[in-house]
Amino acid sequence: MRKKALCAVLSVAMVASMFAACGSDSSSSSSSSKASSSSSASDSASASTSTSDASSSTSDASDPAESSSAEKIPENKIDGADTSAANTFVVWGWNQDIKKILDGVYKTTNPDDYARIAFLDTGGSNYYQTKLDVILKDSSSDIYPDLMGLEADYVLKYVQSDDLLPVSDLGITADDYKNQYQYNLDLCTDEDGVVKALFWQATPGAIQVRADLAEKYLGTTDPDKLQADYFADWDKVVAAAKKVAEASGGKAMLFPGYNELMYPFLNSLSTGWYDSNDKLQLDASLDKYFEVAKSFVDDKSSYNVDQWGEDWGNLKNGDGVETNAAVCYVGCPWFTYWCLDTKWEGNTILVKGPTSYYYGGTGLAATKGCSDKEMAGRIIKAFTCDKDFMVSLASGKNVDGWDGNCDFVNNSEATAQLSADDFTSKYMYGTQSYLDFYSSVLPSISAKAAVAEQGSINGLFYNQVKEYANGNKDMDTAKKDFKKAVVDTFSYLSE
């Protein structure tokens, strides 16, 4: 299995410009909208939703987003302490999100640690894993990470490798993280039951509904009625998509496209992509994704645009009468505050939809060559276990100069405190509480079926959903081609 984990490191680097997590740089999209310019959006989904066929990857370890694009790979940006100094502690991320928390809450609570930190930003999620995988082989480098950010869709790739230290080696105990949500702990735990990373974000998925358009085309803004009548199962979603398309004359659609449904389908699987013998298997629910996607195309009930592009972003701002608009987007807590525009402020309703799923999320891990395990432990414990720190992280409470980042934090006690403090979101419509809503959804989310190659295999599957939806293949051929693409990419797996 160690050999398999090492193979995954190479193969995932070849096929994924990963769904690298919830952040806020602007490296990934040309859209003028906030959603497209936010790396929280584009970083969090770029590899999983990539429309390029990963099976075309060549035998080198380059990322397709780098090798197939004329875009120049950005230089690393390093801020803080001198990396050549003996006591410098190097932290890696793909954007500025981790740095902002270090500069805000952590600097206030741990100024001596903060003075030793050099933060390295790789310039976007498209480059993160490729750069990281190279440097992890050279612990003598001045920029070798002591601590690194990891995203939900590929965290298991590193957790299942020998590159990370158990959090127990950092002085972090199970009692410290007892209030974290179980699905995140599952993503951070290797096959021997060893926890090697911890998340500060919880990212339960939700369908985010624009209230004014829901009232106009679905006849209600009541969250319970929307869920029961239009989103309780996929057949109701298909019917609702038809209803909106017909009522608006195509000026509004329920969703931008079937790509929007990738996370509800693929991050809710009860059966992993392969079994204990490394043989590929398809969860029974996946047929429904093919069917729903095809119905969106055949019924002309969506705009059939992929996430994170300019057209996708512009649909947030339309009025649904004169200009095209989407009634709903699939998202999570970070999606709301990073991706939705002013038209959604005071105008956003959350509904669970047909299934429970997670959508991105960022955590931290210490490398096996970490130069200061105690400091790594202090940072990870503060970000992911300390209730007061996490309340301040989300809300800005008790930290001068830090307004909070509105994260839904991965700590049930901190969430309860935020709720008691009446912390809320400016995006919510009416009296709906986003903290209460997501807290009710979280217990039903599972990541037990996730695999180290999750993001990359998700992307390969979506490629075939797209082929089927557009009438280029029948379902059996699409499934067969999916399996071939996976085996071609990950040679240790079999059909």
C-alpha cells in the first residue's frame, strides 16, 4: 500500500490541477465576477471539474493545467522571515488564506511564533501539488515546508503517504480534536487509523437559492417548501429545472449546468471508486448523474456551462427576465461569502437537496522533515482545535484589525458559541440561520468512501458524464471509457 500511495502522488500530479481549497486569490479564472476571480471558487474545484481528459496525460509528472496551457507558471511568493535563517518555519499554501489567518489571529495570540514564519504562496492551486511534490523530496531545501495546507479533495493522497507526521507527534491528542466533525477526521486519517492532518474548515454542501428568482419561478421562498417540493430527490430537481426554463422562456434556469451537480453526486458516494483489491467499482447512484445531466441537455433546462468560467459567473447577476440568470448554485459556507455577488445579499436561501455531501475545505499538516514539531503543533491546534481562536477566526471577535473570514469552522463548540453570539451572514434571506442549517446537515455527511485519488477520478468520471449528456456516447461506453482512463492514469488499479 505504501507503493500505491507513492504512485498516487505521481499520478495525481499528472492529472489534477486540484480542487485546492477555499481561498481568495485570483489566479484561475478570467471572469469579471467575484466568483470567478475568487480562488476559493476556482481553486476549490479546478481539477475535479476539469474538462480536459486526464487520460491524455503524458508520462512525465507535469500538471495538465501547466503543460497544456500557454499560461506561464507563476513564481513562488514568499513573505515573512528569511528562509535561509536557521530558525525560520516555512508554511506552504496555494493562495493567501492561511497567511491571512496567521497575519490576523495567530500573530495576536502567538507573536513569537509569528516572527519566525515564512509563508510561501505557489500562485494558485493549479501549481500547488506539482511544486509541493518536488520539494517534498528535498528536505534540505530552504523552502522545504514545515507545515502545509491541504485540500479535502486530495488530502488523502498525502495522508496515505510517508510525507506527513502523525498529529500525535506534534503533541495533539484525540481529546484536543474531539469537537471536530467526523467526515473531516476521516479525510485526515490513514488506513492504519493514524491522524496526520486536521481541518479548520467544515464545508457541508447546500443548494444556494436566489430568493427573488425562487419567488418568481418556483412560487415560494420558504426553505422547507422548496426542499420538499423541488429538491427532495433528483426527479423533483429535473421537474423543477423544466418548470423554471419554461416559465422564464429560457431567461432563467434552475442551475447553470449539470457540472454544478458534481459535488452532490461524487462527494456523497457510499461505495469508493475501487475495492480492497484495487478493482474499480461504480456506486449505484452514479447512473442517476448520467440521467440528470442528459435531461438538462435534452430538455434545454440549463445553460450547460461548466463551473468557474465567465459565463457561469455572469449567471449570478442576471435578472432572469432581460438577462440570463441561474436560480441556484451548488455550494457550501465558503462558497456563499467568496462566490456570491451583491444580488445575493439578503437574498440567499439554503436547502439540503437530494443528498448530503462535502464541498472542499482546507486543513494543515506537518511534514516528516518539520524543523519544529512543537511549533507545528501550536499552529495546528490553534487553527483547528482551540474554540476561542476559531471563534475569532470566523467572526473577528477579540482580535483588533481582524474582521473574521466567515468560515464555518470545524469545531462544534466554536460553532455553538458563534450561534450564541448571533453571528450571521449578510447573504441570508429572512430569518434562516446558516449556522443552524449547516449544523443540521453535518451529521449526515460521510467521507468514508473517499480515496487518495478522489479529485482526479471525480474529474475523469465527469468527462464521461459530459460525453453522455451531449449524446456522444451511450452510458455503457461512457462507463467503459471512464474505467480505461482511470487505469491508464493509475496503473495499480484494474477494471
